[in-house]
Amino acid sequence: MQTVVTAAELADLLRRQPEPVVVDTSFDLAATESGEQRYRESHLPGAHYLHLDRDLSGTKTGRNGRHPLPDRAAFARTIGALGIGPDTTVVCYDAQGGDWNHEVFPAINQLRALLAKCGVPELNEPGA
């Protein structure tokens, strides 16, 4: 399993059938709605958004950390709704900037430009 893909590799994957499921997981601990807001404003073609608190974390008990793993059945329903199954290629990205990962936002802009050069539309329409 390869864990990092280049823009050219992603462009190639997006031309294949079945296409991969692209998921924006942008999140900022200091502004928890900012990743989803940025997704609404612009995102990679065909990308879905999963929110760390709502979609990718389980119920907090006070003893299981800030973002505990979700219940398996609930997580299966969440990703299944996106068309993700056992044989699905999934590409996740985080476009959220911040002091802790100041290189990510410029990197996502570079990825968008590289995808456009590879023949993939730069952005979906807002809200798409």
C-alpha cells in the first residue's frame, strides 16, 4: 500500500475506473469549523468532506482522549455513504493551514495547479 501520491499520480487515478474516493479532512483544533468552511469555498474535484469531531471520532467518555476512535459500525456507515468499501482506493488530504503545519496550504494550492496541468479541473464549484 502506498501512502503518499504525487499530483500526477492522483490525476492518473482520477482518470481510471473506478475512480478513487477523495476526502478532504482539513481540521483546525483552534477553529473547528474552519476546515469545513474552506471545503465549502473550494476543494479538489469530486472530494467529500469528513469532519474530525463529527465523522472521524467516537463518543467521548472523559477518559478516551480528545478524538477517540469511532464505533466500527458507525464509521462503516459514514464511509460507506461515500462509496468507500474494502476494495476502494481512498485519497485523503488536509488543506488547513496553521502554525503546526504551515506548509500544507501552499502545498494544496500547488497540488491544485499540478492537477490542472495534468488535465484535471482545478476546483469544483463551491458547494459541489
